[in-house]
Amino acid sequence: MSGLKRGVFVIIVGIFCCIESAWAVRYQFFLGIGQSINEGSLHTNSTNQMTKNTSSVNEKGGYYYSQTQLGEYNGSVKDITSGYIGTEVTFDKMGIFTLRGYISASYSNKVDLGSISNVRAGNLRKCGQNEMPGLTNICYRDGFYVAAPGNGGKYEEIKFNKNPNFAENISNNAFMLSYSVGFDFGANIPIHILVGTLSDYKKMIPLRIGAYGGIGYEFITYSLGHYDSRTYNNTTKDSVTLKADDTLYLAGAGAFMRFGASLYAYNNIRFDIGVKMPIQIAGDPNAKSQKWYQMDSTETLPQGMDKVFAQQLLRQEHSTTLGMYWQFAVNVLF
């Protein structure tokens, strides 16, 4: 072998050996616990609407509904505690590049959904004089038509009850629970190697500092045992019954993004500080609730008409989104 060929061969072998030496995959199982360090904003859009399906009592019945009533709540979530379990992959001996996958569970019992604001009428189009609303023809009417026994089969218009407004405040002791799965990519600077290279100090503990970022998917719920003492419950025989201490349960799922900084000590402890925020991937990251309340009509009914034919349903919806918040976590790697 000539000297040139021998030199090229030595260089190739040397590069290969360096790559093999630098790139050594290490897998570590980890457990972590985290805590939010600021209040996460909580925004809720609420809707009231009166509805009536007359197809069960009239041969020519249909699905009627009134104009929507809209409102908003602005609250916060405090003290979100999280637990993590996952695996971290380090791709090189210096610990510069990492990838971790995890599952987590979080909870808070300091959820304040806030006070009602910006109550307003919706923007549904009103039906024409002879136009009927439906699931595909979206328009509202102020009343619905029924032909009940006792009034000679004559069609009568029954006006919808007024939308009953919303609870002034939603209690500040709701409970939040969420489950998530996600992954983060990290890039780190090995401080101990830099210090050892640039100085004569060689006894520094293994220390890395870097940044991470990733995405995940989360299922989240909010529950509240004491909600709105004004909310209408199912009717009794004689009158509308108001039920105190009504419950509220919201649930939903959506994607989130998180990013921040990490500090590694001894390759076995990792401190993370960063932000978590919802993102629009695979659906809206909202928790939703829909409740239905049967109500007697508040109108004076035609003579001889049984009130059961004038009963109507209040449809009440809430859609809640948790905004960005900061969190700190400590993780032990094995």
C-alpha cells in the first residue's frame, strides 16, 4: 500500500472511531414531579338556547329553537401539580442531543372559572314568515307550533321562554384533572467539559444546561359539585322547579406545545423550567359541557291545552380553554 493510500485509510479509520466514540446511545428511565409557578388563564364561552322538537306530538312537527344567548367567563387555575414517567434517549457521550417521551397526570383544586361578562344575543338569522328552522336550515323563531288534544286540533303558536341568563359567578373551588402523552427534543451544552477544556480545573461535577421543546396530546376535565342555584331542573307536575347545588362537568382533549430550559446534574437529575400552551392540532384544545333542562312554558296557554305540550328544553353549553402557564419540574433519571 502506497504512503498516500495508507494515509487516507488511517484518516477514514480515525474519523469512524471518533464517530463511534462520540455517538453512543444511552437510554434512561425517569420519574418527575412538577408545579406551576404562575396562574394559568381560563376562558369559558357559554351559550343558552331554548329548543322544542314537536315531531313527537304533531304529524307535521319539526325542530324549533330560539336566538342564542352568549356570555363569557374569565378565570384562572393555580397550583397545577404534575407527575411524569418516561424514557430519555441521549445520542452522544457528551449529552448534547436528547429525546424524551413521557406520560403525565396533572391536577389542581384551585380552579376559578370567574364571573360572567359580555352577555349578548347571538347572531343567528331569523326565519322568514313561512320558513321553518332545522338542523340544516339554520334560522331561529320566537315560538313553535303545536296542535294538542283539548283545543280541537288547532295549531297554536307557543312563545319560547326568555333565555334565563347565566350564573353571576362560577365557584373558585372546581377540580381539574388531566392526562397527557408527549415528547421533547433537547440540545445541551456540557459545562463541565467546556470548563475542563478552557481551564486547569478538572474536578467539576457533570453539568449540562440546554433548551427543550416538544408537543403532546392531553385529555382534561373540570368538575364542580356546586354550580348554579338558578339553573332550571326538570319540571314537576305543577311548576318549574329550581334546584340548588347543580353540578358541572366539562371534558375535552387537544394538543399542546411546551418549551423551556433544562439543567442536568450528574446525568441523573434534571431540572426543567418552561411554558405549556394549547395549540390547534387535531381539534380544539377545549373542555366542553352540554346540559339540557326541561321547562314549563311561562306563557298563558290556550284554553284546554295541557302544559306538557308547551314544555321546552333549555340547552346550555360551556367551552373552556386553559391558556399558557409556566411550570417547574424535577426529574430523577435511572
